[in-house]
Amino acid sequence: MKVSYANIEIQKICTNPKALKKALGNNAKFLQKRLDQLDEAANLELLRNVAGNFHELTSDRKGQLACSITGKLRLIFTPDHIPLPTKPDGGLNWAKVTAVTNIEIVDYH
């Protein structure tokens, strides 16, 4: 899957091992695993039922997706498609999402 970044800060954390370790300490390896999963998957559907709990968000985060890093820490991302690939019922078509933009690393709970 094609992975891009919303800003230079998230890009640095996700692409620079030293910055990743500084930002997340011992949890860096868990974020790296999620980034590898995104990078290696051909589409988002392939990640729906794997470790990492990839899921769509609701309420004020509608349109965003998340995956677990550790505990309550999440990687937040959006599909990078215009228009969004949707199913006939209007829901996101995960099988057609082949590019994402990482937005932030956060505990939103």
C-alpha cells in the first residue's frame, strides 16, 4: 500500500528509527510492526482481521481509521483517495483502499 504523511513531524517519527525510538521508547517496535503491515498490504481489507485491530473511527473522527500500537496508543490514518472508495451502502470499501495518509500517533481515549 502507498503510505504518505500528513506532516513532517509524523513522517520523521515513522521513517527515522532514531526519532521513532525517541518518541515512543520501548513501544517503537510496535509502531514499526504496524507501519510494516501497512506498507506490505496491497489494500486495507487485508488488514481487517490481523493483529493490530485496524478499525474505522466514529463521531468527531469519522473518516479516519486507527490501529493499535500498544495499550491505548493508536496510529491514526485516512484513506488517500479522492473520491473515497465506497460500497453500495455508502460504507468505506476497504478492498479498494490502496493508499493511506498517516495523521498522528495519539491516545484518544
